[in-house]
Amino acid sequence: MFPTRPRTGLFPHLALAAATLVLPLSAGWAQTAAPASGTSAQVAAPKPRALASITPAEIEAAVYDGTDLPAGQSALTAKVQILLDRAGISPGVVDGWRGGMSESAIMAFQRRSGLPMTGRMDHAVWDLLQGYAAAPLTMAYTITEEDATGLVDRIPSDYAEKAAMSSQGYTSVLEKLAERFHMDEKFLAKLNPGARFQPGETIHATVPAKPIRASVTRIIVDKETRRVAAYDAKGNMVADYPATVGSADTPSPHGNHVVDAVALNPTYTYNPHRNFKQGENDRVLIIPPGPNAPVGNVWIDLSEPTYGIHGTATPSQLFLNQSHGCVRLTNWDAWELAHMVKPKVTTVEFLPPGVRIADVTGISPVAAATQTAAVAAIASTRPPARGDRLPPAAPAAVAIPAAATMAEAAAATAAAVVTPEPLVITPDVPASNEPLVPEAAPALPVQEEPEYPSDAVLPESLPGQAPGSVTLYPQAGQP
């Protein structure tokens, strides 16, 4: 929501004198008549527009028109979110809404491509995303009996009630499938009007990106933009995720740390003597695992005691919630990252205020040489698409000695890309003055939600293993 703008001074009186005069306003704003008492009139932003309905065909056929993404909810934004997910830049949930998470994902995509980081859709971003658009964006799916198993009636807020449950599972087939397809529940329901989400029913869903499989040695946490970027040993950005990162009262740690261990499907130990007191609970409680557990279904333990990277039960609220200091991702993003980190090897850097990911990673030689978004110049640095969805073939790469400096690399690339005819142009439409939404996290109270399992009982399980045993990856130099 945009702040209200009071109109003071002479203007309200002039408005009263000419009550029938309609004054033009900037797009998206409305004016209220000034009251007779002389108090300030208020200008308020209209509520973002939600789609009344959405079909798979509309998502597949959505075309970029050269301007920014439409305000509110649209098929085009949903399409862009799906393509960003395939490109390894998570938009969080696919929901068709233009907002903070999707715009931060566009900014991360621009950062990786060496483009100006505006967070706005333009021809350069759109053309690069087409490399991931060869396969269908939507599909038909028939709900199985297994999809309806393991559900619970509800997730109580009281920890004693949580501890009495056998699982912190999904509460409905809709919730379970929405998470599987990386979608918002309401958007999945809107894509299937009248569906009951029962076994045997065929529904429509977006096609989720296949999990990335790489070796991550460096993770950078940007507290201000609320993005978490993962890099391999060669400095290539493997993935980038939206996150909830601490709060004003309980900020995330500073400096560099190391991943200690990984736990999937973790239990949670609530200890009011060590952590905080929830409700009237004054004794230690063991809360069972599940996707709706306090830390979701993933815990990546850090060398800083009691801190970690984990999942969440409310993926659509990442940019609205606050945490008790940990880094909270969607369950599927945390699950993907957990399979790429190496305990005792992967470092986690929490950037100080005012420092962004681009400030500590720099830009590629190609981007430095061209200073443009020309597809021909940056195609060779584009990471491969997931699965069998390959981007357009890149032009022949310029051979640059490994020992070459960044300046030499840039010069060599510049020589190879001699004033290329840009395949992408900047639209003539001026950039929107509308700020990214949200520009800053709203001042919400920190929820009474545990953020980490106690170290002594850190749960342990990887796919194919029974919960209850911590699995450590082999350390460097060890068999």
C-alpha cells in the first residue's frame, strides 16, 4: 500500500471553491474532496486489481508489450515468474501478482546478466527469458490417492497442541499441490474454478522448475533486498532466492559463517528456558516434523549457534513476515539449496547494511565490456536451462587466458563484440516512478514462532533415510 498524501495550504480551499472542477491526477491515484472544516484531504492508492479468472491458455499466450509488468495480478506476470523460476531465479510463489518478490527476482536476474538493476521488466530481460520458454508453462495433472494422504485437520498455534500431533503436515490437497507446483494456493484455485481437489480429479497447474543440482560453496545473504544468492567454486551464480531475513528486534547475524549440517524433515525442540516463552507453555516440548512445522521441512545449520537457513509454512508471506534472526526460504527453495551445500565447506556471508550482492561479486567481463543488455554479448554467460529446456545457442566464445585480468578480459571481449547491432532495445516508454513493492518490510510484530531446532537434538534425514539421524557430507580431504 502506498502512503496517503495530505493536501495542505491554499489548494483545499480552491478545491472547495470550484467543487465541480475535476483535476487530473497521476495514474493510480484518487483524490477526495476537502471537507468543509478545512482539514486535509487524503490521497490513497487504489487496491491492486486481482484477476477475476485465469486460464492456462492466457498464461501460455501472454506477450510482453514493451512497458512494465501490469499493476496488480496478470497472466503476463505469472508467465514471467515461471520463466524466472526455470532460470534459477526464484520468484517465491507463482501467483501472477506484480510485487516485491517478483520484482526482486527480476533485479536478481538483471544482476546475473550484467544489466542495470531496476527490478522492472524490459526488452532485455524478456528476450533473455525466452531461452527458458520452449517447453509448456502449464500442464494437466490428475490428483492421486497419495496426494490426499498425510493431511492434518489444522495447525494449532499453541506449542503444546503442536507437540501432541503426529505431524505438522499439509492441511489440504490444495495446499500440498500448490507447494509442489511452486504456486500460491489462491492462484491454483483460481486456475481451477469449481475444482474440489479430490483424488481422480484432473486439474491445471503451472510446470515447476526442476531442482538445480550443483555444488554450492558460497552463499550471500542480502538483508536489505531480501535475496539469498548461491555460488559454485568458480564464482558462477547457481541460484537466487527471496527470503525473510531477521527483524529489527532480532536481526540476523553479521559476518561470515559456515554450514555445519543439513537436516530434512526436522523436529523442533521448544525450550522456554533457552529460547522464548510461547503462551502458557513452560516446559520443553518436541514438535513433530512436517512442511507446516516452525522451520518448514528443511534446516541448514550454521556455525553461528542457533542460527540457520530453513523453510516456512507460509511461502507467500516471505516479504511480509519477520523472523527471529534466521533466514527463511520457501520449502522448495530451502530443499533445493540443502542438496547443494557442503557442511564445513560452504560459507554464508551476511552483508552489512548498505552493501548489496553486486557490490561483493562484481560483473562479468562481457557485461563490463559492452555495458549493454545485448543478447549476443551475454548469451555465452547465461547459465544452462534446467532439464531439457535450453536457451538459444550462444555465439562463439572468445578465448581468454585463465590468468588474464578482468581489464584484459573486458578488452578482449570488447574487441570480439565490435559495436554489435543490439538485438534488444530499450522501450521509448519512460520508466515508471512507482517504487518497488514493498520497498521495505512493513513494521509487523515478530511472530511467536520458533526459528531453530535446539543443537542437541538437531534432526537428521535425507531422502530415503528415516528421520532421526544427522547426515554430514564428507569434508574436503576426507574419504
